[in-house]
Amino acid sequence: KPLVLLGYGIGALSKFVFPLATTLPWLVGARFADRFGKGIRGAPRDALIADITPAEVRGRSFGVRQTLDTMGGMGGPLLALGAMALFAGDFRAAFWVAVIPAVLCIVLIIVGVEEPARKPSASPAPRWRFTDARRLPRSFWIIVGIAGVLTLARFSEAFLLLRMLNVGAPVAQAPLVMVAMTFAYALTAYPAGAAFDRGHAPALLGSGLAALVVADLVLARADDVPAVLAGAALWGLHMGLTQGLLDTLVAKVAPPDLRGTAFGLFNLVTGLSLLTASVLAGWLWDTQGPAFTFYAGAAFALLAACALALRRDLLRAMARPPK
């Protein structure tokens, strides 16, 4: 809980900087602090969810987490649109509105989150060592490898906003693309978690990859706002089918005493993959154009599908429901 509170607390504090910032370095610093907080809270939050959830419904639990997270992601852009309309395009006033949910988040963590009960031990807890990562099973590293390749195909959602502007949408309407993406994400995350609990992980991951390929192709060929919104919705469908599934697999195969370590390594690899993918996408956007950027994303998604096909039997065995 202290780590979760620290991570969300840093993110909440960064929200106060955005309306007060007067120069670009302040904005970059606030954004960096927000992502730094996300890095701190992600692994302990997911490990906490895994610890307090019965194994037979763990897919549903991560589905709920993804659904609520994306509902906030959908409400945020809608709130931003409303604030921009209310304050006649005043970005500073809109950013002050964002402070309110950030503070409410901290209050909820303080009063509503409890650590799971742990068995008392006569000996002190051992210190973590880098060599402990060797105790993570081979199946964990296979999951991390698949997730890393998959993340290379799914660069930053900021490129969805850029594509929206690229086809001529007004700046005030650009957040609609995030609403479309997060609506599809929220709609599918819990059903996907329930399907995982019934042993359908390979089909879910395969369907998610297919959705990403189609999303990239639609976005590559888009020439108007409706086409971009359709591509964004397919992008969100991919997220809903795959993200909770990968978290659930990590929670399932990692030893209970190394769940935090496992989620930390998982987030490290996928974070580096996302950074690499986003830098590459930005370079392709500037040198080859938007269409080529999304075609490249589709190619990486097909590469991830090939990796999945090679490990389909192992994935099915890992995702088998507990007896």
C-alpha cells in the first residue's frame, strides 16, 4: 500500500504543475513525474490484486481493473472536452479540473485499500537480490517475450491523436479519438477476463492481435474523422482482449513471493518496448508519413502472431483453469 500510495501521490502532485507551468520544461517535468509515479505504482498494485483475488476468478479481477481504469480514461477526455467548452478553450482552467479526480484517488487509497493478511514469520524478510529473478519460471519469460513483441506493434496512443489532427479534425475534437478507444477497451476488458478464467487465453490473444492488425490498416488508410474513430475503437478492442490477459498470466506463473518482482520486470520490458516503438513510429511519421507508420505497426503485430503460433500449446497449458 505505501508504494501504491507513493506512485499515485506523485501522479496527483504532478497535476498541480500543469495549470501553473509557464514554460515547456515545466510541462515536460510534470509529465515525467506523472510517468515516474506510474512506474512506482504499477507492479505493487497488480501484485496486490493478485494476492487478494482467488485464483479461479483472477482473470475477472484484472478485467475489472482494466475496465475501471479505461472508464476513467474515457471520462477524462470527455471531462476535458466539457471543461474546454465551459472555459472557452482555456487550457489552464481545464487542467485545474483534472486536479479533483487526482485528489479523490489519494483519498480512496488511504481509506479504502488494505494490505492482505500475511502469515507471521519468525525470521526477518529476506532482502531482494537480482539473482532472485532466476527463480522466475521459463513460462514467465515466454510471456514477457510475447508481450514485448506485441508492445512493439502498439506504439503510444498519442499517434491516434496525431492521426485525428492529420485528417483535419479541430483541436477541440481531438480527444474524441481517446474516447472511442477507451470505450471499446472498457467494454471488452471484463468479458475477456471471464473468458480467460474459462481457459480461452490463446483465442483471446489471437483475436487481440487480429484486431490490432485491422486497426493499423484502417488508420493507415483513413482520410476522415469517422475512419480514425473506427481505427481507434479497434485499437481499444485489441487492448481489452490482451492487456488484462497478460497481467493475469504473469500473476498465475510467478511464485507468490516474487509477484511484485515479476510485474516489475514485465513492466520494464513492455515499457522499453513501448519507448522503442514510439521513437521508431515518430521517425517513420516524419520521414515516411502517417500511413507507413501504421503499416509498420501491422507488420510487428503479424510478427507477434507468429511468436504466439509457435507457443500456442504452452500458452494453452499456462492458461488452463485451476481444478
